[in-house]
Amino acid sequence: MSIAIPQLPKGTRDFYPEAERIQNYIFDTWRKVAESFAYEEYEGPMFEHLELYTGKSGEEIVSQLYNFKDKGDREIALRPEMTPTLARLVIQKARELKKPFKWFSMPRLFRYEKAQKGRLREFFQLNMDIIGTESIYAEADLLASIATMLRKFGLKDADFAIGVSSRKLLATYLEEIGAPNPALVYPVLDRRLKIGPEAFAKALTEAGLSEAQIKQLDDFMSCKSIEEVRAAVKSENATAALKEIEDLFATLAAAGFSECVNLDLSIVRGLAYYTGIVFEVFDKGKSMRAIAGGGRYDSLTEKLGGDRIPGVGFGMGDVVLADLLRERGLLPSPKQHVDFYIASFTNDMKKIFETAQVFRANGNSVSHPLATMKMGKQLEQANYQGASIVVYVDGDKAAAGQFEFKDLRDGTMHVGDVAEIIARSKQNIETKKA
């Protein structure tokens, strides 16, 4: 009887060591930049009560979730995003947390959606949030961190664009033109560039807008500069919302980010809980899905049953980011690298293990044979594992306290003690960086 070969679930990935090295490079860069901006790391459970997500997004969200009943007959869902968990954590300790505070997380997330390029059913996402302030400088801090992060990955300002819009500005304009039900309009606006002019107009008509209102709204969303927007709006509320964007842009320009941040009113972000500035990050030609996206959500904790606590944040997925870095040739080599390989002509395993520990005690990565092997096979393994230096534990040219060693970078043989061998390895690393 034949057994079917197990298949990878659709929309998921396996991470063999080569792929995991790339993944860890992304994680390490995320973490280093977040910490350089003084964000603190947090985590939460991989599943939550289903009501946490329906309370935020409505019952329609269930079709996009991996949800189930546990053995206690409770409705549970694997987390599709991190913001509801963050809101729950904030509500639980609202009075103990000194505000404002800046947190980040790198959760594994799950969404039951059609798997396609740039979108999987299981993925990782960097989340960075600032809780407890309504200041526009929180948005400035987050956008500066995004730009810094993408630059850290090797991207130039010409490679990406951070488009900024405002739900507050859009809400005031919808009020100005007399839109009867703005809540029905936002999801349509979020699809504006994806569905074509005819389908867009039809959907807005179904949302209750007249032909004249549709024309006004389309013209407004086509504005490319703050000056154009200023000419289009009339109310004090709209002017105040526009002033927020002006202050945000001026702050980012002072910090050196003006080349990668621009006004883009086509960005709406379909989720209902956004209340102010919203933004999305794309490769410059918009040939891929969004690299990152987020915005201000000042009412989310209140919506979930807590006090009103302002917040703003974003998510950056690993899938599109890795695709972009791969396309630009910016991902590091996936090959393994170890500092030292401990070899033996006589296969003296006790001496091999003893010497390996000496080098590991100095903070180095060390490999060695795990069974009897001819020297040729040992060197073959050392090269495969990307060893920088091979240390021979029983070479006949080394005095007591010293070892013969081979520098695999240039193939030269040397004799030295542990400190000298480590120093040469560090010199190799610095030369490689230069």
C-alpha cells in the first residue's frame, strides 16, 4: 500500500536553512532599526477569541480568518493581524502604562485569502505602534523609521515611495459635498485605482452619491499637491486636517526624508477604524503590492470596550519586502558561514571537541566532523559550511599551545595560538566588509 507524500499547505512556506538565513536577516534588520528608534518589543498569543476581530472589523471578517471552536466550545481565530492584540494589551493595563510609549512586534500571522504573488496565507509582519498621543510627530517618527529601515536594506530613495493621505481630510470633504453615508464610500475609494473608472462610478452611485458628487470626489482624489488640495476644500476642519499633513511633511523634510514621502490621496485604507493620517509604501513603479501600510486609529480601544486611547502604527510584511530586495539584488548570500572548522589528521574526537570548546568560549561559531573522516572530506565539509579558517588539532609543525591552521580565503598555511588565529579570522571579516 503506497502512502501519499505529505504536501505543503497552500499559501504557506517551508524555511530550509538557506531560506531561514534570509528570513533572519530581515528580522535582524527590522529589530535593529526599531530598537534604534527606541521601540520596545512585545508579543501576544498566536490565537485570540474571535470576538476580538469581529468587534474591530465586523462579522464579515470571519470569511478571511482561520477560526475554530476549541475543546471548551469557545470561538477562536488564528491572528490575522497584530493591532487588535495590541489594543487588548493596552486596555488591560491602560492605567499602568506610561504614555506615550512605542512598541514593536514581529508576529506570524494567518489570513484565509487567495494565495498569490506578494500575499500568502501565513506570513510574518513587522508592527510598530505609538500609543498615547495625538501628536502628528508620532506619525513623523513612524515614517522616519520606515524610510530608515528600507535604506538599511540597501534601497535608495528612488526605489520606494511613502504615500500619505488623511482620513480626517477625506471625511471633511465628504461632508462638504454632502455624501449621505461616508462609511459606504471608504471601501469603494480604497479600490479606486484597482477597478477602473466605470466600476468606480457605479460603486459610488450604489453608495448614494450623485453624478456631480462622484465628479467632485474623483477630482479631489486626483490632487497631487497640498496647493491643489487647499484650492479644493473650504471648511475649517479640512484646513486643519491639511495643516497636519503640511507639518508632517515639513518635519520629515528637516530629517532628510523629503525625497521618499509624497501626498497620495488615493490611499484610503479600507479598515473602518482609521481616524487620521493613513499611509502606504510601494516600490516606485508600484509593480508590487504595498510593502507597508498603516495609519492613526484613535478610537480602536474604545471600540473594543476600553477607554479612548489614541494610537498610530503600521505593518510591514516580509513577503513583498523580500520580493523587492531579491529583485534589486539586495538579499545577502543564503550560504552558511562558520568562523572555524576543527580538523584532525588522526580523527582524535576528544581533542576535536576540546579544541572546539576553546574557540566557542571566545564567541565564535565552530564546526567539526562528527565521525571518522579522511582529511579531504573534512576540508570539503569545511568549504561547504563556509568556514573562514581550518584549525588542525594534531599538526606536527605546531609547538605546545599552538595550532597549524589554514586560511581558506587565500589558501595559506600558518601556525599560531588561539588568540592569533581568532585575530586573523576577525581581520578576514573586516577585509570582506571593506
